[in-house]
Amino acid sequence: MTPELKGFLLVSIVKLLVVFTVVMVGVALLTLLERKVSAWMQNRRGPNRAGWAGLLQPAADGLKNILKEETRPGASSRVLFLAAPAMAFIPALMLSAVIPFAAPLRLDFDFTLPLLGRFVHQGMMPMVVADIPAGFLFVLAISSMGIYGIALAGWSSNSKYSLMGGLRASAQMVSYEVAMGMSLIPVLLLTGDVSFSAVIREQQQTLWFVLPLFVSFFVFAVAGLAEINRLPFDLPEAESELTAGYHTEYSAMKFSMFFIAEYANMVTISAMMATLFLGGWDIPFTTWDESGTVLAVLVSHLFFFAKVFSWIFLIMWLRWTLPRFRYDQLMALGWKFMLPVALAYIMVIALALWGMGQLGWTAPGTRAWALTAVSLILGVIILVGLDRGAIVGGSDLRRRRLAAAAARTQLAGRPGAPGMD
């Protein structure tokens, strides 16, 4: 093994340990943050007994789950019942390994350790555990694996409540996963590459994609909420109908693993939003963040953390603000609205890029501003149409539509009415 390969392996192991430790600790603290956010919105205190200002509450909850008795339904499938939490938990943690969390760092070292030999590293070190060329395609592929854990959890429990929750979760995640994947094709059309580093580099040169690809941003944001089963899309865990959904029969740490997976997926979706549409670790209106110094890396990481944290806070805010969708509304929004909009937007962006090429508008800045104008106009039309209840309406709108249909039927049945011979 060459010294350069040893240096690469050493750096990768260190990044792996740091990133997964931060993710696990951060996911635990997010449970406290959500309880604090809900308490703030409901004008109460929230957890404030375990530790200073409740900071040890996640540790107390974890200790409680470790010490609780493990239970398993007698008629359940033992192997699948035990494997399902791991199948939901492992893909959620794998996703954090491919997202850049800071600007590259210039790292040069050359040293020798007893029995291990010489370690060498020269040049820029990307601040990501695995800088793979597949980029967000890897995230979409691995995130889809979590569906199997949820579906198997519902089926292996041998409970009707759990089975219905697992079926709902599978249908919901598959439905919105299609729209999510389609919403990222315009990003590919603009960058010509699927790696996160290339996406960030393109946004550094022009505009953050939240402007030129606003419709993709909107579709990805809504589909991301549905993918992680958060309100208003938490139909698999509808307490009023299914007790607790697919994890009703789970207890202790197996029960906690589903929640750890949910919060880890929330961090991943927020990080993808920040990377794909908000410039990632890029600091706007400056170029010194690419200098490779320790200060540049730290400041760029703070900017990335602020973007991710802002989106996490918005997800929590929505949970304690919006009511839950009905299941027919959920499916209608995904198949009748999100997927057609994503497909139509792909054609619009492709035609716009082709038209600008014919007109000679090849400069990245000109192209970005032209797409911004097109996307904002389309975004206003889409949001106004969605707000009119044409696709997803409440029970009152549904009742008025049924009443109008009944009135038309009654009118058509009268002698001499329009349309009658």
C-alpha cells in the first residue's frame, strides 16, 4: 500500500468518525429542539428538568429506551421484525456521507508511524466523507431503501394497524419519490453533472438555483416533506386511525430507531435543499471561501449549517401549524399535481435552454436570469392555481362540489330544462 493511499484512508476514517458522531448527537438534540419549538409556539416551557434548560432530556430518553423491556408479538415474523428497524435506520445514516458540508481544505502532511509506515497527503481535501460522482442519484437510490424497512415493520408485526400503516407509508413514499426524482432533472440540465460538488460550483458562478429553478425547488420541498412522513403528510402515523402506524408493536430501542431514522432523513432533506438550491456551503458575493484555509472552511461550514438549520426549523414549524391531509388529498397532490408539474417543468426548462442557445444567450449569468424570470412566472401561476383548491380541497369544498353536481342533475331532470328535448 502506497503512502498516498494510506493518507487517503486515514483522512477518510477521520471524516467518517467525525461526521457520523455529529449526526448521531445532532439527531438526538433535534428531538429536544422540536419539543422546544412546539413549546414556544404553544406558549409553554417544554422540557426543562433534565440538565440545564432540559439539555440532558435526549440522554434521559435514550437511557429510558435502553432500559425498557423488549417486547415482540407472539405471531410476528421474528427475523423480519428484528431486521425492519435496521433497514430503516442504516440507509438514513448512509446519506450524510455524500453531502459536502464545508469548502475544501488544503491539507498537507507527511509522517511515519511505528508498525504502520508512512502517511502522505498533498493538496485539497473535499469536506465530504465520500465525494462520489453519482451525487444526488446515490441519495435518491439509498433513500428509497428505507421504504422496505417501514413496509416490513408493518407486515412482520402481524397487526392490522401496523399493516395499514406500512401500506400507507409505502404508497406515500413511492408516490412522492417519483416527483422528487423528476424535480431534480432540471438541475441536471443546468449543470450537466449529478455530483454535489458540480452543483455547488455552478451556483457559485451564477445564481442559487432557488431562483432559476423555483418550480423544482417547490416540488422538491413538498415531496421531501412527504418522503420523511412529516406533517402535513404523516398519514402512516395517523393516531386518530392507526394508533401509531407501522411501529405500533415496537418498543424500547427498536421503537427509537424509527424515530432516529426519521430525524436523520429530515437532516438529509434539509442538507439537500441547502446544497441543490441554496448554494451549499457557498458564501455569497465572495470568493475567498475557496482559499482552502482553516478559517474559510469554518466560515463556509457555519453558512451551510445556517441554511440546513433554517430548513429544519421550517419543517418543525409546519408540523405544529398545518393540519394533516386526508389520504385522498395526499394521493391527489402527488399524482395529479406534483408529477405532472415536474414533467411539464422539465420540458419548459429544456425548451428554454434550447431557445437561449439559438439566440446566442450562452453566458451563464444571462441564462440564469432568463430562467429566473420564466420560473417565477410559472411559480406564481402554479401557487395561485393550487390555492384555489382545484387539486386539493378541504371537506367544505368537497361538500359544495357534491351539492353543485346534485343541483345540476336535478335541473337536467326537469322538463324543458336546457339540454332536454
